[in-house]
Amino acid sequence: MQGGMDYRERPGPAGAGVACVWRARLPGDAAAFTQVVVPDGCVDLIWWDGAILVAGPDTGPMPSRIEPGAELAAVRLAPGRAAPVLGVPLASVRDARVPLRELWGDEAARLADAADPLAALTDAVVARSAPDPRVPALLDALARSPVRAAARELGLGERQLHRRAVALFGYGPKTVQRVLRFQRALRLARSGMPLAETAYAAGYADQPHLAHEARELAGVPITRLL
């Protein structure tokens, strides 16, 4: 996080599809700034200054203005785990920021007003979580193989795979692959691997290909993002 933001995260409850839970605060004497969120396949439910917002899944950079004194607390749902929790087709919140109250009604308002909104929101997510056994195999196949080969491996037609990906992730299989590859490249680069090696290891044609994808998905050069 930029601008003096105090950001902390910890693992979520096991088996509930929660990638992590996190809290963030920008001190009142800090300067406002814009935090750019890049696609990661996840969906965040964010308590932000007294209301709860659904964020994602994103297909490109999403800027968020953070004002001094802002406090945030969130549950981050892993790829493929948000649809049953939200109770709506995931594509309906793609590239969007939607008040949770529009999806959960008065329950969202009660959670936002709880003494510990993050704990209450986490419990509500766990209660609504419904693991889909198809998710791990689909993610694995798309991470390793072109779409047509992944469909064959999964015993699906390409149109069936597309429908399933949209239902589970909010977008089609090619976008899932782009996001997985980009996140893999970020992990490798942050581990200290040179960018040319990172591009090859992550599955890009070359370093310029990685640079192009970084600008498309993050809106900034990868060196700045890192």
C-alpha cells in the first residue's frame, strides 16, 4: 500500500474459500492518494467507513481514492468462490464496486453496524460459502494448457468451459488465464527473479509481452508496479 497506509492481513477460516482477511488505515495526518488494484481473480467484501462494498472481479486496473482517516476491513474470497456467497451471477459485479446492501438487503446494514464488522462479515461469508469441487481442476487446467486443450482435459466443449468460467470467475477462460499468468509473474518478480526470466517462467513469449500485459492489466509499467 502507498501513502503511509497501515495494511495488515491474515489467513481466513480454513475451507471457506477465504483467501485472507485484511485491515487498512490511512492516518488522519497523511496525504490522500489513489491505490490502483490489479486483477487477481479474487472478490473482496470491504467494510469502508461504515458501509460494505463488493469489489471485483476485475479485468483491468481499478483506482480507489483513499482519504486521510479512512479505515477499511475486508474478506477476500479466492477465485471461484464468490458466486454462492454473493448470491448473484459473478459477471454482474465484474469490474464493479457494488454496495453489499443491494445484494444482501438489511443483513448488510446489520453487519456494517456490528461492534466488529470484520468478524461479523467473516462469519456471514463462512455461513454462505458453498465449495464447488470443479474449481481446483478448472484453475489447474487453465493454468497449464490452452483453452481448447483445457476443455478436452476437463471433458467439456469450449462453449461449456466458457459458461462454467463465467459462472465461477465472472469472466471467460482466456481472461482467467491472463489473470493467473500475470499473478504468477508478479510472484516470481517479487521473489527477485529477473524480468526476462520471469517472463519465460510465467508463460509469456518474451519480456516485451510481459511489459505489454502489465500495462494492460495494471495500467503502469511492471517496474513501477513492483
